[in-house]
Amino acid sequence: MANALFKGDLAEVSFGKETGLRCDGATWTLTSTSGSTSTITVGTGAYWHTGSGTDVELPDNVLVGCVLRIEGGSNFSADDFGTTRRTYYITANDTTNGTIKVQPALATSASQAAGSSDNLTIDTYRCPTFDAGMTDAAQKVKSDQFIGLLEGFALPEPVIDVRKQHVIGMGRDVNVITSGRETLDGGSMTLNAHSLRWLKYALGGHTAKGQGELATKTSTSNTVSAKPFNIVDAVSAATYKAEKVSNGNDVDIASSATSGTVFSGLDSLSGIATGDNVLIGAKSTSTSSDDTVLVTDSKNIFVSTNASGGVLKVVSAGAIKYASYAAISSHTIQTIADIDSGAATAALAADKTIFLLPPLGAACSIGDTRLNVGATLRALFSVGDYVQIIDSETHQIPGQDDVLPTVFKHEIRRIVATGGDYIHVEEPFTFAHAINKCGIDRVVYSSDNARGSPNINATTKELQNGVEHTYFGHSTLPSFMIEQSYRNSDATPGGEQLLRLYSGCKMAEATLSANTEGELKLEASYQAARHYTDTAGTFTPHRMFENTANTTANRKVSGIATNGEKPYLFQDISIEAFGRPVLRATEFSVSVTNSTEPRWFIRGYEGASASTDQVQHGGTQTPLDITEAKREYTFTFKALVEDNRFWEEMRQRKHHTNTNDITFTLTKPGSGTTRENATITIEDYTITKADHQLPDDKGPIFADVELVVRHMKVTENNPYYIA
């Protein structure tokens, strides 16, 4: 055979989110109970069901070890978690039959269908995000994210705690061997950082804000490529307004000239050409100190608005900016205030385009994996779109500073299913969102910058419609899954393959470093809670550049945008400390350690283990959880000595709280005015060491500086909606 070996050149590795699941009332049935095992059948009403037959959209036994709870408001009160605290562990799931087996057995009698208030939930941790495109014959999960420009990668290979017992009177050899718990340590990666997305998993906190969806003029006169989100057709007596984002040129459009993707009047917009992005919305006619009045009936051009407060967006200085408002009375938008600097000033102007973001249908709680947007708005979203929440409320980063740093609670999530009043997303929300304090927007990826899609210009490397990410220390860490496969041929997926999923992964430690030799590097270590093996040979793995990031748009989806694949380089990094640039720095390193700890729990398992099991022994021997404990930062840098500032800071024992920030600014190469960039900010620190040693070679003196850091914040502008 030309190639009968599993080789590294045919290895693939990717990662994905973890997302809890639910079955709302009347969409599931307790089919049977035998001993300590109950079998639940998932009905076609569940959003993670194909809708025909019995197939569910998760691979066989991929849920083993996950935690299941019941909200028993109708027929399952005996199993209601809120009142009984009963919790169940999944020991099997069958794709073809749409069944889930749990232990211990449910208290409710078998052959009971769920009532309207009986909801079933599966916790996010260790639960891979389902892929709506899977079939029974070609199973997969949504692990389609590019890990990075890897120099090295180690899997958390399982190690079995084999117990050896010597029995008195039975000779010198081991008499009994038993297998105990299984550990999955040793996962690590070393990569050249083309983005800083892994800091989300190292720090825990993350916000994201993009431009939102825009309308793009097509080659056909007066038409746009897609009907703008939240805009309705031809509202009597209303005046639509279109404003070119890049220069603020605008034009009025009569309601009679609007229908679907047609906005007759776009050709009258000064300086607009095919491919240009415009904001379409309502027209303001007059203003007061903090109120804006819309033209009669113009408020009604929106599918949904909230009279009790929300968010609007406007064009200002060639960019989209967001502002909050407290109420809408008739045609007056009241008490407009900045979310983005300059947004309120732009909105408080006559003859301006005002776009009102639609509200949530119900408040969103921390950890939710779905949004209630109402049936009308839900119909405007498709699987694969992204939803953006712009929130006027802020989150305080935990700490002990006199003035705690804050971030706006903006979030972006990919949509994995829609149905009823809900859109379902691939990752839990980090923050709670109140109806009157936020607004939502639809965002999509295009092959270029159409419809507001983030993009990198091939010539100038300009970042168009960039997304602003903020990473910060948070109380919990998000988990992730790793998909790894080997194959022995170039065929896709290949006749012979070894595929494994590692779920419940958490980042133990991460280090960013750079010196004068090249790229910004990220080194990270992680642990896993469970591994899954494709023993049936039905799994279709992700081949990153063959069946996953195989188009320009899909490369953005996976996190490796065309023209954005190069790493940050040392020559494009600048450092500032104590209010002055550090011109002669030679290296720096910043690390975060999370003190993660795998935990096993005593729980019985009823069932026989088979060699074909994707997860052995019902997952009872693997960690049920990995908990994060104290977080610590380590920060060092080295520079030639130009003055005595580092020595004086250390000598005087100064503790800096929100003053004299140390900043590291990273920018990708290119000639565009706006390019991929990031800023690492050390806001709260004390210098513990500032060595100024005499050099043996009589050469320049270096300062080796070490700091104790209480927290840090990282911002990055890149072409990716999610991290």
C-alpha cells in the first residue's frame, strides 16, 4: 500500500464550543425504566431533532457523562430539580432512535409524556454543540474552529489509575489488578498568535461588538443585496433614510419607493457605488437637548421597537456607533445617551438616519443558550447567522481597585437552530440582558465587506467592519471541546481513521510572549474531562481547508480569515510604561494561571461495558468537573536602561491602581489606516523586582522587571464575530 500508516501530515485538529440542550414541554417522553436506568425519547418538536423520523442531531453516545435536569411543572413534579434537587447522569444516547438513557432512574412512572410545563435541560459542560447538518450515517459536532498557527500540540491522553493489590499468602507477584479513575492531563499548544482568541478561555470574560448588519448596494439600480434587518416595506406617510457609512452622505427615500430589497432613491445618494454599505432607517426631523423627533410614521418602518427604552445606531465619522434611549413617545426618541463616544451627538441632529434595534421578547439570563425574540423576528434569522446584543449596561471587572474597570455587556453568538419565539445559539451567554436596556441585530459573513461583514482588504490589509473584542478576568472559565483525527489516506474522510473528541476542556495556564526573533507566541496548557472515540466509523471529521474553512466566508467562520492568517510580529509591538514609551524593550511575557482541578465523584453505574462503547463505563471513571480556583498573573519584561524609572518604581514600592497603566499595543502590517490590532493593558500592579545587574561583557545594562498584577484587560479588533 502506498500509505498504510497514520501519519502526522494527515492529522487534523480543531475545536468548538459546548452548549447545553433543552426539550420544552410536550416534546419528550419517559419511555421506560429498568432497574436504575430510565430511557427518555426526544420528540420531533425538539430543535435538535431532524424533524423527520426519530434521528437527533448528536452522534451516538456523545452525551455520556453530561448532567440532565428536569423542570417538572406538569407530569414530572416528582423529578423537578427546583423542589427535589434530583440530578441525572446520561449513560447513553442513540441517534437513530432518538433516545437518552439516564441514571439513577426517574421517580416518575414510565410511559409518561411530558406536559406543557415539563422541560428537560442538559447542562452545557461536556456537551458538544450539535450540528444541524449531521445525519445518522455521517455524524459530527460543530467543532469547526481553527486552533491557530500551531508549532506544537499535545492531546490530553487518558491515563488509567491501575490499582495493584498484593494479597497475603499468594506469592510475591501482583494478585489483583483493578482500574480506577481516568485522568486527562497534559494537553498543550504552542502557536504563533494570528489572533488572541484563546485569551477568552484563559481569562473567562469576553465581550464583542461589531458594526451590525448594513445594506449593500448591488449592481442593479436602487437595490440592495438583502432586505435590511428589522425594516418593513412601504409604510404610509413615512420617510426612509439612507446614509453611506464611509462618508455620511445621505438621501431621503419615500415609502412608496421601498419594497423588499428595492429602495428607489439610492442612485441619488452622492458618492455611492456598487458594493458600498449604507445604513437604512428612519429620518429625524428635529431635536432638543437629548431627544430626537422622527418624521411622522417613520417609527413604524421597523418590524419591532420598544417604547420603554433600548438601543439605536447611527453613522458618525465614517463608522457605526450605538446609543441608548430611555423611551419612545409618539415619534420622539427620549433621553439619548452614548454607548459609543459621539453616538448621542450624531443622533441628536436633524435630517439624520436613525436605526432602532429591535428588543428582546423576554429577558436573557446568565447561562441561557437561547433568546426569546418573538416569532416575527425569529423568522428573520437563519441557522448560521449571528445575533449581536448591544447592551447599555456595564459589567464591573472583579477586583479591589478604588475605581473598578467596567465593560459594556455586548455579546455575539452564532445561531444553531430557530423555532417558535426562539433562536438557539452555540454558546451560553456570559451576561444577563434586560429588555429595556439592550437591542439585537443580525450579522452575517460575506466573502467581502458586504452587509457589514468583517473583512481584510487584500492589498492594504485594511480591517473593514472590524469586531471589537475585550478579554478580562471573570469568575468562571468557558469550556471547549477538541476534535482530533488521524487518517491513512488523502481521501475525505478516509477509509481508515482514528477520531477522538475531548470535551469539558478548560485552560489551566496561558502565556503570551515576544522577543526580537519573530512572532508573538502563545503557549497554553489545558485539561479535559472526557474523551470520546468513534468506534462505529460513522463520524465525519473536520478537514479544515477541505470541508470546513473551504471558502472565503467560511474561513471567517472558522477564525482564519483570508489575508488575516499572519501572526503579530515583534517589530509591530509598542510598549508604554509610566506615561512614556519603552523604546529599547527586548522581550516580554505575561502569564495567567487558573489553578484548575479535575474532580471525580462517587456514583454507581448500572450496565455492562463493551469494547465498542464510545465512552467507557458510562463516563463514571472520568472527571465530572474541572473547577477553577485562584487566578494569578505573572508579568515580566526586559529593556535596555535609559533612565532610572523602573528602579525608582520598585524602590518606592508604588502600587498602581488605574494609574500609569502599562500597555502593549500590537498591530498587523499593512498600509490601511485601520488594521487588525490588540492592546494588552496592565491596570493594577506593583513592581517586585527590577534588576540592574553589571554586565560581564561591559556592554549595556538591562533592566529585568517583574510585576505582581491583580488583573489585566485585553482588547482586539479583528474580522471574527466570536472567539
